[in-house]
Amino acid sequence: MTVSIVLFTSDLRLHDHPPLRAATEADQVVPLFVRDPGVDGAGFAAPNRLAFLADCLRDLDAGLRERGGRLVVRSGPVVEEVCKVAAETDADEVHMAADVSAYAHAREVRLRRALEAEGRRLHVHDTVTTAVAPGAVTPAANDHFAVFTPYFRHWSDVQLRPALGAPRVVRVPDGVGSDPVPARSALTGLSPDLAEGGEERGRGLLTSWLRTGIGAYEDRHDDLAGDATSRFSPHLHFGTLSPVELVHRARKAGGPGAEAFVRQLCWRDFHRQVLASDPDTATVDYRTKRDVWRDERDAGEDIAAWKEGRTGYPVVDAAMRQLHHEGWMHNRGRLLTASFLTKTLYVDWRVGARYFLDLLVDGDVANNQLNWQWMAGTGTDSRPNRVLNPVTQAKRYDPDGAYVRRWVPELASLQAPQVHEPWKLRGLDRAAIDDYPDPVVELSEGLARFKQARGLD
């Protein structure tokens, strides 16, 4: 009787799961998830993500039970707990997905050493959390692409593996002890309108969006009020949807919308290949501009206003309030709020990245940190000094002001363009929105400060 373990990490699904497929080739398999305090210490334990994780684990357990199995949950250091389960079940092999963070790299090394010391094998599978493995395409003179466009060209030429179906039967050894599967109801401090997690929910969202949303994606994905993005990012972060399957199904759907969506999936892989090559970019400038950023000590009031959605710039405030309410933010809003903090307020990008990770249900080290670096001009952007003007951006991507009015109720009585520039109102009109603050800084002042700091004068 052969036994294998499949260690779930950020791949909480049954469909298109190469480690699970390989593990089920044994007579019996232990589907294992370890609640690892090391992950919490690495900044994962934000309430919104813990709630979504609980949904995912309960859904994964339900799917396994439909196939005759169950999810085994353990709590403790991951290497110790995996080795315990392997010893209890006399498992020969452990299968898991590759990942790109510094913590994931260290976990893999420690786990491999511990298992090999006991005569067991660790198999790490690529293209579980990415469509294309981080090292699958590289330029001639480097171990990763530093510019997106040539990466996208090479990435698009890769022949993806076929998507795998979910197993029909999962046979789990008798007597393997498990902690209770966590529940969202045990958590507090959640965003009021936090999305539900789990593979069933993710696949339903995918089916609906392929039918009604993907066709308009190219034209509408920047429309703030239209909310025409896929909203797959939490499911990709937790692995309830497979990036390989998403690329296959989008390409099958065809059309400009599908092409634009696949390009966004490529951006995700692009950031992961950068982080895989240089894990320090999670905290260190990828391309330093030698900025002497403002931080909490000398920009405390400005940072607080930004976090609270009280900067006086309506589209920035709307996006920050959406983040608080949903634990999610429209991608265009992420660009605007990051530009405003780093370029207009000249605050260290790490301050913003850390705050986003406190709230985002899709808070992903690769995407979050490298998008912040891109916007701060310390990352892979070929135009590192670009500054997004929140007023002109609002007029372009929220032309009638619906997004602002939805999230900034103090301005609900205004129409465009006044809703994007309320400080221009005078007299009684201004008194009607007295609860809304004046701008924390003039845009011209912020731009001048940034140019001086970067030596662009």
C-alpha cells in the first residue's frame, strides 16, 4: 500500500492541480494543509485574507468529501507537521506547488532536507500558481526579463500544458488526525463587503464572466464605475482558479477582450519571475533612484489622510474607501492611489505596499510589491518619473462621477466635473459639502517636490 501527501499552499483547488494528480497515483493520498505560524509571521495573517482562506479550505474539504476523501488540517511549523504526517502514514512522497517568495524558497529547502533525511522524496511542481514557470523563458544575458513587452512576446510563444480535470476519487488513509477546518465566522475586523472564497465560487464566477464579461474587457476594464474587471485576483492568489486553465479558456473565447485579459495574466507571471529571481525586491528597490522618501515621521498627517480616504482628491479617496469596504480595489484605483502616495506626497512606496497588504484579500507579495515599485518608479517601469494626475485620470476613467459618488457620499449631490474638483465650488455650493476636506496638497506643489527630489528640475 503506497501513500503520498499533497501539501496545499496557495493552490486550494481540485481542478487542474498537477501535485494532486501526481499524488493520487499512489494507493492512498493525504490532502494536507498546514496552518503555519511562519506564514503569519511573514505578514499573511490579515483578517480579510484569513477569512477568504477559511472559505477556501471549507470548500476544498467539501470537494474532497464528495470524492470520498477529506482535508487534513494541521497547525504548527510546516516542516515539522509534514514530517509528522509522513511518519504517521508511512508516506513515501510529498507533492507541492512551486512558489516564488523568499519564504517559499526557504520552506522548500528545509522541507526537502527533512524528508530526504527520513528517506522520503519531495516533488515540486511548476505551473500550478503560474501559467508559465518563472524560469521557463529568459533573455540571453540575464536570468529574468526586466521589461514586460519582450517577456510577453516570449511568454506568448510557450506551449502551455493541458488543463487537468479534478480527480474522481480521493482515498485517504484511515485514522489521520486533523484540526477543525477554520470558519470565517470565528474572525473579526473584516471588510463589510468582503467577497466569498472557494473553488466552487471561483469557477462559477469564471463561467459567468466568460459568458458576459470577457468580450467587453478591452474597452471597459479601466472603467472605474463600470466594475468590468474579472475580480479573479483573490482566486488566483489563493489558487482556487488555475492560471493555466484561465489562459486556455480565454484563448478559446477569442477576441480583443480575451487578448487583453491574457495580457493581464502575463503581467502576473512577469512579476513572479522577477521576484523569483530577486526575492529582495519585496522590500528593496529593484532599480533605485536614491530617493529620500518621506515616511510616517515627517508625513504622518498626509499618510493618515491617504489611508482614511480624506485627501481631498475624490477619486483617490473613493478608491481607498472601496479598499476598506471590500478588501479589494479596482486596478485603475490602485495605480492612482499609489501614484498619489509616492509621487504627489513623495512617501516611501513600502508604506503603501504594507498598508495594502493589511487589507487586500488578494494581497500577493509579487503583484503588490512590484506594482507599487512600478508606480513609485523604482521597479520595471520604463518611464519611472511618470505622475498620474488624479483629476485628469478621474475625468477619463470616471467621466460622469459615478464611482466617486458611490464611495464618497459627501459628494453625492455633485455632478461631473465638480465632483472631481469640489474645492473649486464657492459659497453655498461649497457649504453643502462641508464635510469633505480640502486637498492635502496642491498638485503643482507635489509635482515640484517630486521633481526636485528626483533631480528633474
